[in-house]
Amino acid sequence: MNMPTIDMVGTGQNINNLRQAAGISVKDLQDVFGFSTPQAIYKWQHGTAMPTIDNLIVLAAVLGVKVDDILVVKSIFMC
């Protein structure tokens, strides 16, 4: 059976690409989310962490895309 999983690195690259295409800086996102440091955003972009569902919805709105446009999904085979 094929099970969908989120490709964290691919999703992070997608976040970075979409952010740049929208002309939004990491500092801008930091301000939107009210983070005291940009560390969380850099972790998202490097694929070492994922935004929470709430933050993912806000991120999609800020970037002007759908949540599905942010996430990179791959399938893994499960026995």
C-alpha cells in the first residue's frame, strides 16, 4: 500500500521559493507570525521543522497560495 508522507526538505524549498517569488523577506514573515527570532522560519525553509497547521494556513494566505501549493507530498510503500 502506498502511503502519502510530507517531504520536509522539498516543502522547505517550496516555502523558500514561494516566499522569494512573493517578494517577502524572512523578517516580514517573522513579523507576521510575531516570532522574536527568525529561527522557526529558517527551520521551515531547511526542512528541519514544519509549520503548525495554523501557521501553515496563515503562511498560505500571506504567500497568496493554497496549502496544497506549499506542501510537497511523496508516497512510500508500506507492507
